[in-house]
Amino acid sequence: MALIEAVDIVKIYPNGVLANDHVSLSVEAGEIHALVGENGAGKSTLMKILYGLEHPTSGEIHLRGQPVTIASPQAAIDMGIGMVHQNFMLVDAFTVAENIVLGREPTIHQGITINRQTAIRDTEMLSQQYGLYVEPNARVDTVPVGMRQRVEILKALYRGAEILILDEPTAVLTPRETDDLFKAVRNLVSEGKTVIFITHKLREVMAISDRVTVMRDARRVGTVNTSETNEAELARMMVGREVFMQVEKPPVRRGKPVLEARNLTFINETGRTLLHDATFTAYESEILGIAGVEGNGQTELAEVLTGLRAATSGEAYVDGVSVLGHGPRKVREARVAHIPEDRLTNGVAVMATIGDNLIVDRYYRPPFTRMGLLDLAAIRDNGQALVQQFDILAPSADLPVGSLSGGNMQKVVVARELSADPRLLIAAQPTRGVDIGAIEYIHQQLVDQRTNGLAILLISADLQEVMKLSDRIMVMYNGEIVAIFPNTPDLTEQQLGLYMLGAERQPAEEMERYQ
């Protein structure tokens, strides 16, 4: 008998969107059940229904064979269902122990005063029982990302969770932190817990799960035993066609230097140094990947180089032309293209048309402007041509960008940047939040452009993506470049992970050798 079942779930939102179309899911006690699917497939909606954040339009939920109504997250918690969200829900100013007991604090003096010693003791006991190491007295904003993840899991366990829903739990973890998480998840199962694991990383599905349920277009495609499938088959189920997991990346001899950055430093308005003394070179026909846990200076580096922030000190040249302190337009006129990490904030104007978004950096130049007036026909023709060239799924370039899926919106950004005839492309999180099919396409575009002579600076929180695409890999930690490696077959994620965590630092002379 299943521990928890979703039976024939339908969810239609008030705007008419069908998010779940008669979806059934059965999870057995003591298993790790992976739930995979592209963006918009309906998996998050289904999990929100199991956790009481959403209510089904029709269908039932069965817990231990009995139909139940999960009216709220509190009701879910009371039934032993916990959910760890991708975006951590912790109070930064509180300690680890205070976060874990928040809302169910042990008290003394007739319930008036929080018993902090009991909270610390309970945290330590839970931590030891489940192999989830934390520092009870540390403030959450001072601990590593991996520990914050463990705090979220312990919060759910403290509230009595028997079923744990983990939503993209490895999205911000290093390889070593991911390994530690997997050990902890297996330990949870050995202690009698049941885990539902939502992820888009198929390699992780194969490594951690017992069974996999695949969703596509709001429906369940199927459920398979992990031991009887592989990544290629799961990708085919998710997308509905054959997906090529590897990118054809021919060997290329790098050309002359394009970007030369020297001693770049950025200190924010509070006096905190977020980027310190960054020195490196990017070359023609090369993808220089930057590996690092998010928040270690990658964003500041990209924004300084693209004119979105002013460097505190240092120099940067593209083909010998200074690109610091001149603003974004001058940077773009130096033939620097930029795929920003947040497409909705810095990548597109969602209310504008696809065609307008594709010329937003060049609208003031011919052929899009003639005698001071916009040439609407040229803008429309350019839009239609790029929609076809970059396989953007839209019937017309006159549609608002906001009407597109995340993957197609990202293709609009990629199309604009690559059609600008750049010498340097700064690609920050180029496949974040997009589907497997779009990831495949964007990866191939980047490799093709590199093969044709473009210099690419690739910034990604996905270490697998960095290792798949890069010719050299630069590691950042705490705002500094701590290592540079040629991307040889013997370089492992585990090696890079030590530098990403600050446990290792490359000697200066070795770093210079790989500049």
C-alpha cells in the first residue's frame, strides 16, 4: 500500500491555465521518489497541493490508504508532511537553533520565555540522529549554503515530518555539499522517512532515487524504476523527443587576447569588498568558465565588466579599448555582449514585443533608425529573421516577450546578443530556469560561436555546465580568483569543489601559468 497518493488531480487556475491534468502519483513508504519534468510540466503545482499551498480543482489525496483534505501547510505538517523549498525560508538574524524551533519554541516560566538551552539541545539531538551537522549557535547569515539547506531539513524533522518534499535541493550546492546531502537523505530513509525529490539534474536522479515519475505538459508521462532506466530515456520522456545530452565541441586553438582584466575590485556602499583584485585574460575561440558557489563575486564581476556597476579600482580592456567607467552603451559599442543572470530584470522588457527586444541595444543605428525615426519595417523583418534563426517558438515577432515560455524568452536574449557581432560574450547563468530542450540548444550555440572565434566568459552556478562547455575554468571564492585550470579530462568536480569552498587555493605561480 502506498504511503501517499495523488489520485486523478486536476488543477485549473483562475486565469484558465491547466497546471495538472488528471495526474496520479503513488509514493511508497521508505523510498526516494524523484519527480522530474520541464518548466511548466506541473510538478511544482502537484507538490504544492500535497503540502497544502494549493488546492486541487478535482481529485483526491490519500494518506496511508485514507482520503485526506490538506487545507494548509499547517495541516500538512500535522499529517507528517514537510517541504523544503528551493528558496530558503530562514530568518537571517536568528541562530540555527532559533530557526529550527521557530513557531514551536520550547518555553519556561509558564510559556512566557523561550528555553534557548532546550532549543540548542533539541537541535543537537536531531542533528546527530539524522547525520545533518549544524552549528546551533551560529547566525544563519554567517553559515555556508550547505548548512542552511540542512537547517531547512531539520526544521521539517523537528515538526515531525515523515514525508519530506525536497524542491531542487542541490541548486546552490557544491559537489561535496551535494554528496553530503545525498548521504543525509539516504540516512533519513534508513531512519524510516520517505523523500520526494524534485530536480532537473538527471544525473542526480540516477544517483539518489529508487523510482522516477516524469511529467510533461501537465500530465504524468510515466513512473519507472531508476535501476531500469537511464538519463537519455528520462530526457526523452520529459521532452517528447530524442535529446542529445552531449555537445559537439571540436578542439580549437585559442586566438589572441580579447578581454584583459587587471586587479578589478568592487567595494559596495557599506564598505564590503565583493570583488578583490581579479586578474585574468579571455581569448578568441575560448570559453573561460567561472565556477563558484553563488554570491562569491561572480555577479559583481559580470556587472563591472558590462558597465552596470562602477569598479572601485582596476582596469579592463577589450581589444585594447578600456571598458570601465563608460556605461553600458560604450561597453556594447566595444562589441561586448551580455546574457544577464536575471532575464526578467536585466534581459528583456516583458511588455515590449519580441522584435523590439531584439534591437533594444541598436535601435539608434541603421537600419533600424533612418533620419532620426525608427524604421518599423526593418525592426519587424529583423525580428522575424531572428525568430526563425534561433528557433524561438512564436508565430510572430510582434508578440510581447512576456507571452513566451522561460526557455523561449531566454532564446530571445541569446538571439539579440549573438546577432550583435560581438568579440566578447559574458554569459551569466545562460540556461537558468529553462527546459532541457532549450538548454541543449543554447549550449550548442555557445560552442558554435566559440568555434567561430568568439571569446566567451561563462558564469554558471551549475558546475556540470561549466565543465561541459569550458576550455579553461576559473574558480572564485569570497570575491577572489583562487584557481585557474585547463579543462582536462582528469579534472574532477570534487577537485573544483575544494576550491569553491575555500578549502584549497592555487599557488600564484601556477595560476599565472594558466592565465
